[in-house]
Amino acid sequence: MQKTLGELAEYVGGRVVGDSTVAINSASTLGRAGEGDISFLANVKYEKQILTTKASAVIVGKETPGVTVPLLIAEDPYYAFMQIMVLLHGYRKHKKVGISPRAMISDSAKIGADCHIHDFATVSDDAKVGDGCIIYPGVFVGQGTTIGNDCVIYPNVAVYDGCKIGNRVIINANSVIGDDGFGYATHKGVHHKMPQIGAVVIEDDVEIGACCGIERGTLGDTFIGQGCKLGDLVAIGHGTKVGPHCLLVAQVGVAGSTTLGHHCVVGGQAGIVGHINIGNNVTIGAQAGVINSVPDGKTVVGAPAIEADQGKRAYSMIQHLPEMRQSIRKLENQIERIVSSVESDSEESTEQ
């Protein structure tokens, strides 16, 4: 699809500085863009690239002096870029196959209108699939599971029995929803499996990355709140509750019975222990190890995780530790010599 810059500005509620008739047919980064591409500037560290980019137009938050490329001024450049990406390129198209004769669908399962269920998918007894869903090959939908409208479930996803999935949920390939939680009672050195009688509830507009594992609760349900986005290889323990609109980047691990508030951001490879509370609007840095509850609005980094400002000061000292150690040793030696000298003088004075 091709649009003029003026048409794009109108579409996103922005304004043009420069030639509004320039034709745009694709989108790219500042460094890779060429003629016909539109790019964006949302991070000041890339600001110099706007002077050298070959893009036909750039989306920015404010006018930039000395720039010759036409600009689209938008309140939120990255969001405007997303809107334009959707307009120009759209999302992935799903082949409409209807209900494959090679899919295994129980007689007691209920399938909504305009669903497309591919080869070798399994929909078990008493399961319900809403309208407009896409279920790719190899998907397993367990007994009594409920799936809302307009969901996309990619190949080899397994949704265990009794789980509830909301509307417009996307589950990427090889993820497992509702497997048994990691719960064992250790008695006389033997680990005895604890039954997991809860389920998993995934609310509307959630996207789950590839190869994720979301465990069912031991007693209550595990919850993933509305609008949450989980990256690849995220593990959610049994009975955990993740509030609305959280972002969990790849390889995050959250242990069981932990609660996250709304709009939390958890960086890649961070680990959160069980049975703690993470407040609202909390940011957890990549590879952090969170072992205590975190109040609303805090940013924590490091392992064990501490507040970001304190962490930056602490970690900035690490490179100086060898020099500090040598200095401390020198001071210790000097103190020993002074103490020895004082003791020697004291002994001599006593003898006299």
C-alpha cells in the first residue's frame, strides 16, 4: 500500500514539516531506510542518524533544526510508527482452511463460527472454542477448556484441561498452558507429587511468546491479566497472578504464588522468588534476582535486586574493588607497624 506523507499524518493525528506529497510505501530504521521508506526517532541516542538517513520521511516528536528530510510530527513517534506499520503492512495473514478433516474434534466440543482448525489439531471433550479462532497444526486443547473469540494458537501449543482463555489471545508455538505446578511434599528424603487442582486463566488481549510455560495453580488459579505480553521462554509458577498490561521479556521466571501489579515491566532473564508482592508500575532490570516484595513505582536492578539508584552506585564501585583491596592491605600493614611501635615504646618505658 502506498500513501502520501500528508495522508499518513492525517491518519495518526500528526502534522508535516516539509513536502507532504512525498510517497511512502514501506517502513524501516533510520540506518537502513531508503527512498519510499518512513522511519522514526524515539531515542535521543539515534538523533544524529536523522541527518544522514536516506528515508523519505521521519516521524519525530518535535521539529528538528537543520534536517532536510520531511518530518511527521507526532505526540508519540513510536506509537505513530506502529500505526503506520499496521496501515502499510498489516499483520500476518492466516490461511482459511475451515475445519480440517484430519483434525480430531470431540463430539461434545463446541466450535464457534468462522473458525479455522488445521491438520492434526485436537479439541477434547466439552471444550469450547469461540468465533473466528485460528488453531494451527498439532495444537492440543484439553477437556473443558474455554477459548474466547478471535484467538490465534500457533503450532504445537498444549492447553491443558479446564483452562480459560479470553478474547483476542495469541499463543505462539510450543507453549504450554496449564501444566502441573512444581509442587512436591518432601518426606524422609522422597519428593511426593502434590495434586494441582487449580487452572490457568488468561484474560483478553494477551500475547504469549514461543516455548512459554504457565503452570496451573495448586489450589487457586494462575492468572495472566488483560493486555499482558510475554516474551519467549517465560515461566510462570503455579498460583501466580500477573496484573493487567505487564510486559515480561524473554526468559523471565516467576515462582509460584507471587503477585505482580498492573503495568509492570520485567527485563530479560530476571528471576522472581515465590510468595512476594510486586507493586504497580514496577520496573525490574534484566537478570535481576528479586527476593523481596517491591513497592509501587520502584525500579530495581541486580542480584539480589535493589533500587536502581543505589544499584548504579554500588555496581559502579565493582571495577575499583581490586585497588581498594590493595589500599586496605597497605593501611592494615601501616596500622600493624604503628601498633607494634607503640607497644615496643610502652614496654621500654615500663622497664625504665
